[in-house]
Amino acid sequence: MSERETSVDPLQRLAALLARLPGIGEKSALRLALALVRADAEYIRALADAVGSVHETLSLCRRCCDLTPDEVCARCLDARRDHTTICVVAQPQDRIAIERAGVYRGLYHVLHGVLDPLAGVGPAELRVDALLQRLRSGGEGGEVGEIIVATSPNVEGDATALYLSRLISPLGVRVTRIASGVAVGGELEYADITTLHRALEDRRAL
């Protein structure tokens, strides 16, 4: 180890590592680092063990590509879920958000990203082939009749939804897109033009 490495402030090193996490800026990283310094030793040991074991215990589900400690995740194995519907999401956290809402009881498929040519993310970087394989094999526990594309309503999410629709529709599977527009409880006067446009385009009969 070089003299420069040994002279690095441990607190600054920890803060710098924390700052590399998504959504964590330098100030937040420093606050977290200070909180860890003040935490009791038992908590620090448990945290270190949890962080160290993540890569060893978690892998991608063989069916839906979600993170799981098993070969096939609990949702894919749950016979009580609707195996004829698959909700396609960009990231595991999107699946978690939908599950938390408690309004969907079908299966999932995690792409681990969206199409973003400027960032070098194309179809080959996503779990699209695994999704097509599920559809061609007839699904698990029943033929899939609908794919719900639940990517975010932005340029990349819309492009991904359109791409998937063009790939899947010829297979005879219905492809739908989650609606978007004015949030429940929101005021129209504060909504931006794009949001209002989507709300009008995605209107439904009463």
C-alpha cells in the first residue's frame, strides 16, 4: 500500500464510496458516513455482513430476471398468481413499487434498463430475449395472453414500450401500456403540458 493510500482520511474514503451510490450526493454521503461512525458496533457488523453477502446470495430469476436468492423467485412459483399476464418493468424497484400497491396479481419480467442509444443501451443490453423465450414457450402454468409494459412515461420508456410492442404483437399476445396523466389528488392548473396531453390521450369512458 502506498504512502498516499495510507494517509487518506477513513471518513472521507467512506463518504466517497457512499457518494457513488445512485441518488447520494456529497453532502448526503458525508451525513451517512458520520451516522455510521456514531452507530454501535453490532449494527456496523450486521450492515457489513449484509452488504458483503448481497453478491453471493442474490442472482437473477431464471424466468422473470428479477433479483432472488433462489433459481426461480417466489412470485414465479406462486400458483395463486395470474400466469397469463406479465407486467414488464425496467428495474427491480419498479416491480417492488407495483407489488406495494397491491393491485396486480400477475407475473413480472424485469428488463434491467430501458432503450437509451445515447447511453449505449440497446436491445442486447436488456433482458428482451428472455421475455420472448417465455412467450414462445407458452409461459409458466398457462399461455400468456397479455403483456403490460410498465416502463416510465418518458422518451426512453416510451421507446422501449414501442419496441416491445413491435416484437411481441406478431406472436399473437396482447400488448398494453400503463396509463399516465394527472396524478390522483393533483390540480389541473399545476400540471404541465405533456402531462395534460397524456391525460387527454389516455381518457376512458365513464
